[in-house]
Amino acid sequence: MSIPTTQIVRCQLCGKGILWNRPTPNATTPPKWCKAHENRAKRARSLCPTPSKERHSTKDAALSSAAYANRKRGTSLRVYECKCTYWHLTSRVG
Ligand SMILES: [Zn+2]
Ligand SMILES: [Zn+2]
């Protein structure tokens, strides 16, 4: 049985369908994001002063992640919007 060379995958951020052309028949790493989000991620990597930090697409996602960590580890993380357009967590006060 042959594997189809094109496949529909979903953007992990907006759920939009992406037509993925497999570069090789057994390629197993489809794109995670649609074009718009892919470009945003690329831009983010070049803009972000703290690229090693976890990135959250929305404030709500960052807040719930911070709340979880604070509850779990007794930290007092806050969220801030980075110039890379994503939200990060920080323990810095002020
Ligand atoms: Zn998307
Ligand atoms: Zn950033």
C-alpha cells in the first residue's frame, strides 16, 4: 500500500487545514502551523530577546501556565507580552 504524498494537517494554533506535500514518502514531520503562523514563528525567533523561554500565543494560555506553575512550585510568575508578539512568563518583579 502506498502512502499518499499529500496530507491535510491542522495548524496547532488556529486549526486551519494545511495541505502538506511530503518531501519523501516516509517523511513524518508535518508542519505544525499554517503559513501565517509559520511566518509569525520565524519572525518571533529573530525578534525575541529570550528565545529559550517558553512562548504562549495568547495571554490566557500564559496566565494558566503561570497559575499552574505557581500552584505547583510555589513560584510567583507573572506574564508579559514580548516584542516577539508572544507571551512569556517571568519571575522578575516590576
Ligand atoms: Zn494558524
Ligand atoms: Zn519573546
